[in-house]
Amino acid sequence: VVSTQSTGITNNLRMSFKVKNSLATVCVEMSLLVAVIIDGIWAANPVLLFHGLADNHKTMQHMASRIQRDFPGTFTHSIELYPDDLSFVSLRAQSVHLIKYIESLNIEGPVTFIGHSQGALTGRHALQNWGNHNITTFISLAGPHVGVSKVPPISGQISSYSNFLNDTIALLCYNEAGQEFSVCNLWNDPTKQKAYKRHNKFLSGSLCQGLGKTKRNDCKEQSDNLKKLEKLVLIGGPQDGTVFPYQSALFGYYDKNWSIVPRVNQTFYQNLGLKRLERDNRIVECIKPNVEHVQFVFDEEVYKDCVKAHIN
């Protein structure tokens, strides 16, 4: 009886010790967890930001500061490439240097990329031609992914003058010399598709609209690289005022009759990999009315509703 009682007491003591030991472990783990959070180790993935046409890295600092405010300890970097007048250099050259620039940062692990306007298009082109990229979230702020087709209207402008101006731009852009300028890399006239595909090889190539076996092989590689994304966030709005049509920011565009064709009906939808991303729920659309083109970087509602939720 004494032996049995002794054994029971010993087991109780062991059980008590285990409970106390478990509680102590939990307390230690909770303390470490709090320390981790306070120290900022639970920060979001590194965030890279790239500016648009006729702009520079300082503009993107505004959004970077918001991210640092909401995600303390997060590494943010506004890319210092092709500022101001240099932003008119061809987008193919910018894309090549963008890859080298990001590689030079030696960032390990997943990265979030935020591009505004031309910076979003250049960033996408770079990503599609960068086989070992580590960008997992791509956030596009009013990026003209299928190009632009009109000059922003001026108050009181006569429509015939606008048409003349657009035709003149097409004449200037659809040739070898014109394609050395970024603004011409953006030009996609829906009524001059043959000239567009022949001369604007940057944009048509980035949308898998090129012809021939070599182009098809390039397209598969670009598609594979794009499909590595965990999330593609497309942000735009009807009052953009610069990107015409604004649906270009969502991979939609005009047909030859100036009617909008949504991305699901675009010829590049499957070849580029967008269909796969959409099927896997990896494409997020965020349409914001009453926001002008430049303001997509600064607007608080755009940041809160369209960007913040996707900072991993």
C-alpha cells in the first residue's frame, strides 16, 4: 500500500512538474513572440517602388513612408533609375537596367514590387524577362499595360485636331528612330495595328503579340516568369485622365472600332499567362473613380483599399 501510494505521489509530482514546465515554456515563447514583434522582425516582405514618366524616386517615397508607418521594420527602397528627362529613354533599355539594379540590392526571399504608370509597365517587362526573379507580389498603379491610344484632351480642343495629333504621333512613333523614346513604346493605335506590331516591338512583344516561332518561344518564357507571381494587383480608374483607355491598367483595350475589349477577351490573355493567374485567383482588380493619374501614388483611399492589403 505504501509502495502504491508512493508511486502515485511520484506520478503526481511528475505531472505537476510537466504542467509547470509547459507553462514556463509557453511564457518564454510568448515573451520571445512579443520581442520579435517589437523588434520588427515580423515586418512585411521588402518593397521596391519605381516611378513613372517625367518623374523620379522622390515621388514614390510618399508611399514608402506609409508602408513603413503601417509595417514597422519593413525594408522599402524607391528605385533611383531614369529620373525626370532620362525617363524618356527607351523602355527596353530601362527594363534591362532595372533587372541589374534590383540584383545589385542582393535581397533574399520574396519581394513586393510597386510601379506607377510607365514604371509598372517597365517593371512587368523586366519581370517577364528575368528567369530567376524573386518578386512574388506585383502592384501596378495606373500602369498602361496595353499602351495608350490618345493624347490627354485639352479643354476646348477640337476633335479633328485631336485626330490629327494622334495620327502625327503614330507617324513619329512607328519607326525605328521613334522607338528609342519611351513615349513611343507606349503608343498603341487601335486603328493602325499592323504598323504597331511591326514597329512597337517592345509593347507588342511584352504582350505576346509578336509573330513567328522565335516570338512564340519568347512568349512562353515570359509567360512562365509572370506566372511565378503569387499576386498581381491591377489598380486604375475612369478619371485617370492620362491613360486612354483607363482599362489598359487592367489589361483591357480598344478594338479597331474604339470599343473596349476586356482582358478575358484579349488575344494575349492565355498566351501571356493571365488566364492561369486569374484561374488561381492571383489577379486582384482595384478600380478607383475620381483619382487622377498622378494621384494614384498619393491618394489615401488608393493606398488603404488597393495597396496596403497586399503588402505581405
